[in-house]
Amino acid sequence: MKKRVDPPMHSAEHILNQAMGRLFGCDRCFSAHIERKKSKCDYRFDRSLSDAELKMLEEEVNGVIQADLKVSERFVSRDSARNAYSLSRLPDDAGDRIRIVTVGDYDHCPCIGPHVSSTREIGTFRITSSGYQNGVLRIRFKLKRPTTR
């Protein structure tokens, strides 16, 4: 039985991936472990990030979250998706219609997982640690959930 993915954490992963690309020019993570309490993403990268870079990354992600962007989905043909996106992380049985998850105008990515409807539902993103070894940059993170009124 496949475990349930936490929508706020999964949406934060999408934003983190786009922030890594925008700030450091790297591809989306090639491996991720997303859970409610803590998560990690692994990137092919050539070095560790400095404390200042980690702070800049955290601020970028939190800026997107606080912008209260709408998270939506649309479906495109597999051929259209293949021409515009990497499909390497989709399961083989994803079908002929590929779901594209959109975070405002910030990120667009093929995805089968659950998401929040607005970035503000995510809470506050915090990088807990990072490490670099053998061409892999690992970023570990948590969320401080928003309080319900």
C-alpha cells in the first residue's frame, strides 16, 4: 500500500524545486522523500550551499508561499507534456493524459500527487540542514503549519 503524501509538504517541494532552478540553475530534484513532519530533496549539484545561499533559498520559498498563489491543475496529452517537461519522475502507468500542477505563475510541473489549493495553506518553510557528497546536494526541510482560525 502506497503511503499518503502530505499536500502542504508536497506543494512546498514543488516551490523548492523551482527556487533551486531559478537561484542556482539546477534541475528539479532527482529524489525526494516527502513526509508530514520532515522531508528531503536530492539535487545533482557541484557543491554545497553556503549559509547565505541557504537563507536566500529559504526566503525565496517563503516569499512564494506568502504570495498566496493559486495551485491548480490541467491535463495535457503525453506528447505535449514530453515536449515541455521532463517526465522522468512520473510512474510508467501515468496514462496518456498528463496532469500539470501549476503554482501561480511560479512553477508548472507534471505530477500525480495531492496539493494545497493556495500556497498560503503551506505555512512557513524552514531548511533544517543540507549536505553535499559525491555530486549530490541534499536539502532537508520542515514546515511550520499555519494556525487555523
